[in-house]
Amino acid sequence: MGSLVGANFLLDAFFSHDLEIAPGQTWTKTHNDNGVFSGPVSKDAVKVAPAASSKVIFVQFADGNTCGDADDERVTSLMDARADLLLALKKINKAANIGEDEFLKELDDKATDRTGNAEGILGNIRDMQKEEGSTAAIEYIRSMLDVAASR
């Protein structure tokens, strides 16, 4: 009965080779314990030893094969976000090919985003552009598109 009960973690390597897990490799999710979680504690809450469990709901392999429940709402949400992000990245890249003013205008526009997840990633790219400049952001977008094209 804690703050993280029911939390989900999605790993999607569609746009980044850094997220790929090769056959025989393992992946461990790290957790920083420096945070403080607070909230009302039910009188029925029981103190137990810390424990965790995980469940793979869906995996899409690099060759396109899949394993798991493709109809799970978390999977359809991920696939919708992936499609929305891909469309947005292509539009931004096309604008970058025209010039920086067009790039900045397209980057600033809100994407069609059925899930809200694509906009979060685009927000990270906007932050990158502000901190590191347009060239870095465009290179990052193009690297994401290159990985997506390999799928």
C-alpha cells in the first residue's frame, strides 16, 4: 500500500539503440532511494519486507516478431505514442531541411498526441534545443529517425 504500488515501466527501443537488450544480456532497472514518498497510510496497511515483481506484457523484437498481448491497453497506448512521435519527428525533420526558423516553428507546435507520451519526449527535445542549440537537437531527431527506419 505504498506510492509505487501499481507503477509500470515501459522500455521502448524503437527510437534508440541504447535501449536494446541483446540475446543473453540482462537489464536491471535501477532505483534512486533518495526520494521521499508521503501520503495517507491506511490503518489496514501492513509493514512487510521490501519486495518487487515484474511482468513482461509485450515485446517486439528487432526483426518485427512479437511476444505477449498486443491488445493490452498499455501496449496499444505505447504503439499509438510511437506512431504519433514518428509522425512529429518526420515533420520537424522536414522543417529542419528548409531552415532553422521553420525547424523552430515546427518544434514549438504541439504534436497530434493521442496518449500524451509523445509530447513528453518532444518536450525533452525542446529543452535540448534551448540548452545545446538547434544543431544538437536536429542531430538527435535524425538519430531517432535512423533507428526507427531500421525497424
